Amino acid sequence: MIRVTHVISSLTTGGSEMMLYKLLRDINRSQIDNRVVCMIGGGPIADMVRALGITVEDLGMRRGLPDPRALWRLRRILRRDRPDVLQTWLYHADLLGVVAGRWAGVPSIAWNIRCSAAEARYREGGANWTVQLLARLSSLPEVVISNSQAGIEFHRALGYHPRRWELVPNGFDLDTFRPLPEARRALRAELGLTLDTLIVGLVARFDPLKDHETFLRAVKILAGQMTGVHFVLVGREVTPDNPFFAQLVAGLGLDRVVHLLGERTDIPRITAGLDVATCSSIAEGFPNVLGEAMACAVPVVATDVGDVRIVAGKAGVVVAPSDPAALARGWHTVLSLNQPARSAMGALGRERIAASYALGGIARQYEDLYSELAKNVQERAA
């Protein structure tokens, strides 16, 4: 049995957090014994992980407040559990994990990078210092995993020089995200729309990285070109009482066509009910929403960030980021297709996910990597 301890910043709803959950659910737990440590406690995904029968502990940190005691707490946990592999997820966990892991004598440490460009908050002050320090320390872990080739190239340019890079893309559950004929009717019934209404959707938490402003400004452009199209936005803090959305939607005169649904637990149903799924992000390695929509056989219009162009293939349209006119043109291109042509485009997407990004295959890649790291430790000790 290989013991793996995962350290992550938090288990609130997010792409990296969900990927960790999916990995824990699908990895071979008869061979891999997993434990999870959160820097910040709580969050819905923490409950989901515990429901798998996997231990989740937290270090008692508070968002935005450094706490040196967390280093001691993590070291104590690692010395108690004696993992064969310490797998960290995201920058702050990478930093805390490599220090505590080395201090506790963990034999193998793996970092996990989930972005392809530094967000604005990582380019200034203490956050910028964190990324610069990680670049200097990047030879300490045995391997640095990235979910995109773009992420590898970006971090190389930052000065990352690991002993080994490993590309392991995001994986998608084709049973959870799949075409659902009834989803189209259900979504339109919920919104009070007719069955033939075309719907463009964006599933993303409220975050500058997701660039909701470009999405909404593109809505304004398309609404002047095509009538009867509605737009659904889903995600944490994506609600009518958020001042950002309240002011921008009203200011652009989009109240009648934009639907702000907030955080939802029925994302597979909502996604399957769309005519076009969108990723408007300005910087991501491999957006989960892209793969989820493709798995649902929904055509995509996505910004050209990270590995989006590689993943999307012929399943949609890729446009320049931060360009409302380009995003609106992408939507127009797909929505102007007849239904059989849109369905064919969506089918290509599901085929692509099944062939290259199915969750089972991605979980096997992690299993093989952990097995290799544990074997290397045994050989060094022999």
C-alpha cells in the first residue's frame, strides 16, 4: 500500500479542488491510501472527500493571514502519517509542503501546478515573492506536475527548474457529464423560456481570472445581432445581489436576457442544457468547464489560453482573450449553424474527451506516478 498525503490551500468549490476530489474518488484505493490536509478548513468539497471515507484535516489557517504555526502542524501530521508521497496542490501548498515535507523527512514530494499564467494577485507584494521563491526551490520536489503544456512553458520562463516535469491533464467523468436530452427542457422551464430558445452559458466563480466583464460585453454585441438568445451564468458569487453584476447587467441593458444563477450543485444538468458553453478566462492551464461541456457534447467557444486550443480541437471556436467582439463572433458562428451541424460539433467534443481526457485514464497516470516514486524510494533505501 502506497501512502499519499495531499496538501491543498482549501476545499471550496473550484477546478483544482474538484480535480483532487475526482482523483480521490477514482484512484485505486486498494493500492493508494490517501489523506488530505487543507491549509484553510471547511468547504463543500471537504465534505465530499470525507464521504469517500478519506481523512481530511485542516491547519487552522485564515485566508490572507500567514500563520507560521501551520508549518509545525503540517510537520507533525506528516511525521505521524509517514506518507511515501506528499502531493501538494497550488502555489501556497507547494511552498508549505516542500518545507514541512523536507523537515519531516517525507521521501518523495510532488508539486501540482494548475495555471498557465500568473494571476494579477501573484504579480505583486508577498504573493509575487511566493512565486519567485517557489521558482528557486523547484529542484527540491522529485517531480512538478502540470495540467497543461502551457503551464510548463510559463513556469519555465519564471525560472522553475525541476528535476522532472510531468504533464497530467484534467480528467472528466463521462458518466456524470454526458448528453441529457431532458436537460434542455428542464433548464428552459426553470428560466421560463420556450423550448426553442438558444442558450449560451458560462460556469465560473466570480474572479477576475474568469473575465465576466468580457462575457457580458460580448452579450451586448450579440444581442444587437441575434434576437432570442439568452445567457446563463453559474458560479459562486455570480448573483444579482453582487454589485459587479447588478451594475454591469443593468448598465448594458441586459436584464431580460442574462440569468445569474449563483452556485449550483446540478452543473452537469445545466451544462447539458446549453447550446454553447463558454470559457472567457484570461489565464488558465486547462479549464474544467471546457472538458465538462465537451463531455456533454455541447459546442464550446473559449478564449485562447493555456491548452484550450489543443483540447478543443474541432469541437468549437477559439477566440482571443479580453476581446468582447471576438467572443461575440465566436458565438455567432456556432449559433448560426443548424441543429444537426451543432450536434455534430458537440459529438466531436465528447469523442475527444473520451479518447484523451477520460477520468479513468488520468487517475491511472497518477497511480503510475505514485507507484514509481514509491519504488524509487525503496530502491534508494536498499
